[in-house]
Amino acid sequence: MIAPVSTNPLTIASAAPPIVDLGLRIETPENVVLTYTLAGPTLRAGAYLIDFALQMVLLTLAAGLVFCAAFVAPNIAFGLLLVFWFALSWWYFTLFEALWNGRTPGKWAVGLRVIQDKGYPVTFWAAVGRNFLRAFDSWPFYAPAFVSMLLNRRFKRLGDLLGRTVVVCERNVVLPREPVIVERIDPLPRDEISGRPPEARTLSLIDQFLGRRHLVSIPRGHDIARPLALALAKQLRYSGEPSLVEDYPMAFLARVYVTYLRRDEEEPETTRWAGNAIRPAAVVTFP
């Protein structure tokens, strides 16, 4: 007896294989949601092959030097080659990932990066932990790592489980800017500032921040701007309303920005300060 085929769409949908989700969303303690694309086994294998080829090149160069030194001290030369191979095997990935922001040459070429579970950059000890089990992951032919990645929804091999890390794809993102309409912002009164003017790079930093202030909420924007606002108020010896700096630091930065841009434009060419190359790229409105 042949069982009837169900035509119920719910039954068909439930029988469909689950879709592998490569998206990774991480919410930081600052309530900022970070989104990443997880790197699958194929991309990671490609990065490893590039790193392995580079290791072989380095080992070949070292073997050539050892061959030359073998005529003088063959036993010592062979021992140095073994030491070099041991260091290359155990510390190549660890040092590159710890010192190059989670990347090795292979990961850089493929566009991958190692980060921590919570979205933070990988630390030295996290790099040590994830590469400590590489010998177990890789024998034989990286089969344990492959099985572990297939069984884990974040594609973690055994070393990633120990180091609490994940491998993600890098993306080049251009953050949008909004115009900063400087004509709507009042400069600081000259009798309220008597200190050293801000440097050109500080004004450039304020310009970048104001152009992208809309990417965060107003309270979060004030939190980000407050340390710089307090430092500038002290540097400028600002004697105006303290609440402007404490409660509305974004507005204070905008007024500092406009103050020294306009001062630069009003002064003669021969007396302009080093920040005359900074030009407003936009303006921001504040509540």
C-alpha cells in the first residue's frame, strides 16, 4: 500500500531542510548591535592553504641557510632547523593573529578576521588558546576541525571553542555623512575662551564625528562626545555655562568647531594658524 503524498504547505515547509544562516549579530554592553558574516569551512581552508604555502617558503629559506651552515657545524645547524620549524608551527598563527588584529597573511588575502565571541578584537591569550589545539584540529587532514565546524552554528573548530573566538568575513563599509550646516551654529564668545586653540587633527576629528552623529542616538552621542568636550573646555579655559559641556557636549564640540573655522577664515592669510586646511564637510542640528 502506497502512503498518500501530503499536499499541505505546512507539512512541505516543515520537511524542507533548514537554511544555514551565516549572519552573526552581537549586542555589546553599550547596546550597540554589531553584524558580521561568518566564514565557512571553504573560505577558511583557502586562507589556511595560503598560510601553509608561506610557511613552506619560510622553511625552505631556513633550510637553505642551514645547508650552508652545515659545512661548519652540521649537528647545530640541523638542531636550529628543528627549532625554527617548531616555532613556525606553533607561533606563526598565534603571533600574526595577536599582533595583526586577528589576521594572518592567508586570512588577509581571503578577507577573514578572528574576533572574540562578544565582538571585541582578539587578544593575545585568545589567540594562544585557539591555536593551542591546532595540532588536535589538524590531525588527520583537519578532519576534527571540519566536523566541529559542521556541528557548531558559528563554524567553530575546537580551538575556537577553547579561545572563545569566531572567524568572520571582513567588509569595507563607507559610513554615510550628513551635511553640517555651520551657519546654524553659534561660535563661542571670545571672552569665554582664553586657552590654547585645538589642533588641526582635533578639528578634523570633530568634523568626522559631527558628520556621522546621526548614526547613534542622542544620549549615546553625548556619551561619546563628553570626554573630548571636557578636555577641550579645560584646554580652552572655557568660562561659559558649565551645563553646555556637561549636558550637551555635542553642541559644545560643534561650537568649538565653528569658532575656530570662522576665526581661521576671518584672519589675514599671514596670521592663519595650522588648522586652515580644515574645511567644514557638513552641519549638524542639536536638540
